[in-house]
Amino acid sequence: MHAHSPSLQDQVGDPVPHMDLTDVKIAMLDRRLPAWMECSKNKKKANFEAESMEFLQKGDK
């Protein structure tokens, strides 16, 4: 990028940090993203269920 070129910006106008990601790395991350999101949802659900059960068990005592 030319020194006088404007920096990249995200959708709200914040500067985007430059990363040395190749198209191959970006494609790999793009393919893995749905699995990571699903895993995150499953972990959040499991944590919520565990905390709910713990709360309910404390309420029974």
C-alpha cells in the first residue's frame, strides 16, 4: 500500500490492522469458522445447563 493511501477501515470506520494472512490461510479459517461457532454454542449451552442445574440444586436445600 502506498504511504499516502488511506488505511483500510471496517464497516464502522475503525482502522483494520494489517495481517500477513495468505489466501490459503484465509480460506482455511473460513472453512473452520462454522465448526468453531457450533462448538462455541455447544459450550455455552453446556455451561448454561450446568449452572442452571447447580442453581436449582442449591434452591432445593
